[in-house]
Amino acid sequence: MAHLDSYRKYLKEHLSQKRYIHSMNVSESSAELAKRFGGVDVETARFAGLVHDICKEEPQDVQYTLMMSSDLDVCTEERHAFKVWHGIAGAEMLRRDFGVTDLDILHAVRYHTVGRGGMSQLEKIVYLADMISAERSYPDVDVMRRKTKESLTAGMCYALRYSLQKLLHREVPIPHHTLDAYNENIQKLLP
Ligand SMILES: [Fe+2]
Ligand SMILES: [Fe+2]
């Protein structure tokens, strides 16, 4: 995509250096996963990965307004969890301000924080690329990378379990999208 440079420029101006590097890495990881597993255009994956956190550093009120003005379905648990707003707000910003109309790209951005049942190949790729990007250093990241290389389903199961454990530990509500995603993926791994 020739216009990737203009998005890189926007991100450089609107994100911290740390998150800009993260965005570049998720872009690269998304392209790599698309090449490895197929089923999605590599350049589309590169783009969706690049812009997944486009709203992450917008002020809370800006994210809230964007989220609530979008046509996307937002559940109660998401409305109460600031950490996940940027996915929904980012999708709406891409649609409203950048003219992105590809629903698969918008959904990949919208669901990169919570997942959902029935995720597309692109949605899974961006979700996992976000977890395994080059600068990530959480304790389980090597296992996460290995599982993702094995299959997108194995990666999603591991990633969702990790996310659910974090939510349970923090004693906060769990969006039903995340439970749907977990149940769907874990059932695929059952004998
Ligand atoms: Fe994010
Ligand atoms: Fe991210």
C-alpha cells in the first residue's frame, strides 16, 4: 500500500516513540503471519497491524466520544473498561477521518483488544501480532510466539487464556466477546 507512509507519518506525530515502534512491529508481525498462514492479503495485514493502536494515546474523552458515536456494537463491559476503548475508537476514527471502508480492517482494529466469536483470519492475525510483536517482553512471550507459529487457533487459545487470567486477577468484568472467542477456539483444540 503506497499510502502506508502517510499513516506512518500520522502515527509518528500522534504516538509516543515507544508506541510508534510497537505499531511498526505489529505491522511487520501481521505481514509475517499473513505470509505464514495465508487466507488474507499480506499488505492488508501490514496496514491493519500498523493502525491498530491509532487512537491509543488520544485523551479519554476523545476516545469515549469516538466509541459512543460509532455504529459498532459496544457491550456494557467494554463501556466500563477504558483500556479497550481505543480499539473501538480507532476503528471509528479510521472510518470517519481516514475514509477506511474495508469492514475486515475496521473489525481487526475494533476487536484487537477483546477478540470475539467468529473472528476473521485478519482479526486473529492482528490480535496475535499485537501479542507477539518484537518489543514484547512479558514472561510468557516466547511460549506465545511458539503457539502462534504452531497455528492461529493454538495462538488464540493461549492469548485468550492469558487475557482472561489478567482480567480475573484484576477482578474486573469480562466482555462476552472475549469469552465467546475463548470458547470457540478451545473447542477446536478438544479431541
Ligand atoms: Fe491496543
Ligand atoms: Fe497494540
